[in-house]
Amino acid sequence: MKIWCSIILLVAVSAVSAILFSRGENVLGAMASAALILLAVYIVKLIKRADSDLALLVEAIRNNDSTLRLPKNKHYARVGEKLNLISQMLSEIKLKSAEEQRFFSVIIDNIPVGVMAVNTSGRIIMANRACKSMLNMDVIPCIQRIDRFSKSLADKLEAIHSKETETVELPDKTLSLSCSEAMFYHHGHVKLLVITEISADLNRKEQETWNLSVRTLSHEIMNSLAPIISISQTLSDLTDTQLDADSIREGLATISGMSENLLSFSQNYRALTLMPTPQIGRHSMLEMVKEVVEVSSHWHTDNKKVAFNIKISPTTVVNCDRLLTIRALSNIIKNAIEATATAEAPDISISEIKKKGKTSLTISNNGPKISADVAVDIFTPFFTTRKGGQGIGLALSKRIMTAQKGNLYLEPYNTSSQPTTFVFVFNAGPDKSNRL
């Protein structure tokens, strides 16, 4: 029996009972009253049953249970059908919402810029894969955890506001921060931060400038020196009867030697602009370092022998071009030897560091510290503070590491006793994580 039919019947029985009692037909009136009571109890049970099923539906919605299906009770079948239809609609809405959220999460996780959402208490609601990679962290629960990685970055993240842009200088990269703010029902006031690593762009611009400078310099020097060498060699071949001044011969020999040195210098610069594409393979870090250290005795100055302290596991291998990496290591170790020339006991420490799936190599020396104003330019092509220096070794070394999708940087000084340390960061290899 339908609920609405029961209610109509209840009203009718109530009217009949009243009429019977008014006519003095008490027996029939009593029977009608008893039927009225039974009918009222039945309706109350139906209402309670519907209320119980509705409560189950609400609880299922609250618990994200999309499997609930109410029994089609014959006494209120249409009500059960409506409740099941509501449950199905809500389940479809939740599934669609979950699918859209998953789609959104996959897209956010695969974009190349860092995205982070932070609430007013400093808790990080969301951080994508690029953001975690930039900060070398697997999990970023709060701003306070970032403080351990970089206090300056944590301070900027807390202080930045909507429509503002900030730049943070880290030892091995430069990050650009931009902020938007919004209110959300569950999370309250939230800052959405977009973090971009601009070091790669800077490296590309540096390489373009470097290549242009080298090509121009090589072209001009080659054009000037080629005829000078030709003429000086021709004059050197003249007999005494043709040229009787020994001093002129010696001068020409000197000019020829200097010219050849300058030509070699120019050719080296030109060769650097045509550096081949790195042939990446798996190579032993220890063997490459030992190969450089074995020939380092030729670079010792003032007859001082440099003590090398090498802490590298024989099993450590890195992704790199072996010959190019050895060239980069040679430049840094040679600079380190020259830097320790004034030290009483020259010492160079070479160690490996493994962190967050990346392998790094540190080369430290106990020579004089590099001043801050010099440190900002040490990787700039042609920049040098040494008399007679070419200003190419550090620039070339950094370019080699960048070409291998790695990095090379000078570690900041945190204490007065900290040695001068250059850090080679090697590429971890192909990303094996899930992609779109």
C-alpha cells in the first residue's frame, strides 16, 4: 500500500469513526477507531523506515560510499526507487569529481614548473613533482621543513603576497616565485605559489654569449696572426748574405714563437665553440678522478707537493661523457693546486655525495677564499683574476656539465673555516616515473 494511500485512508477512517460515534453506533465507532489506530501505527512505521533508509543514504554520502543500494520495499517502492536514484546520481557526481581531480593532479604533476599551495598556518596542501625536485625533497609537509633546505627561500615563501614576484638565489640554481591568493571552503585562505627555475635559461644565454664572443675573438686573431706567421717564417729561412743581423733573426724567431702560441690559443677557443655532443655513458667516478690526480704533479708550484684526500667508493658510477668530464675535473683540480700555492700544507679533498637520487662530487682546497664580488663572475667566459690567465677553464667546465644536463657551482661559505669547494652535480639519468 502506498504511503499516500495510507494517509488518505487514515483521514477517511477518522471521518467514519467520528460519524459513527455521533450517531450513537458505539460498537462500529469503536471498531473504526481500532482500525484508525492500526493504520496510524502502520504509517508511523513506514515513516520511520523511510527515515532510517534516508539516514543510511546520508551516512553513505558522508563516508564516500558509492555502493549503497536500498531494498525496494513493497510498501513504499517508489520512495525506495527515488532514494536509490538519488544515491546513484550522487555516486556519479563523486566519481566524475574524483576523475576530474585525478586528471587535474596528473596535469599539475607533469608540468615543468613548481606549483605549491600553502594555507595560513604554513601547511603545504599540495606540491607537485617539479616543486619537490627543485627543493630536493620527497615530501614537503610545511614551510618550516623548507627552512632546513634554504632559510631565504622559506622566508620569501612566507612573506610573498598576491601578484608579487620574488627571486631567490640558491647555491646551484636561481628560483623565481610568483603568488596568487584565494579563499576556499575547507582550506580557508590559500596562497598558490608558482616556482620557476631560471638557471637553465641563464645557462643557455650564457652559452650563446660565450659562443658569439669566442667566434668573434677567434676570427679576428686568426686573420691577424696568419700573415704574421707566414712572413716571420719566410724571413727566418733567409741566408746570412740576405739577412746579416742576428738580432733581427732572434727577434723574428721570438715573433714566430709568440705568434704560434697565439694561434694555438685561438684554435683552442675555436675548438670550444665546436664541442661535440656529449656521449653519455656509465663511468667510474673514482677512475676519472685518479686519472686527473696522477698527472697533477705537472701542475705543482713552488716545489710544494699537494696532499690529495680522496673519498670516493670504487662502485660509484655516474652518467657523463668521460673525456669531457675529465677535462672539466682537470680544470678545477688545476685551479685548486694553483690556489693552494700560498698554503703551508697544500691540501685538496675530493669526495662524493649521494642525495635524493643524485650523485655529486666536491673538490675542496685550503687556499684563500674567493671573495663575493669575484664569485659572481667566476663562470663568466674570459673573466680571470690571475695574471696571464685566459679566463676559460671554469667557464668551459661549467659548460661541459651543463651540456651533460648536470651542474657545476661554487659552494657558499657558511663558516670562516670552510674551504673553497666546487660541486659537480651529475645527471641522475632518465626519469622512470609515470608520465602522461
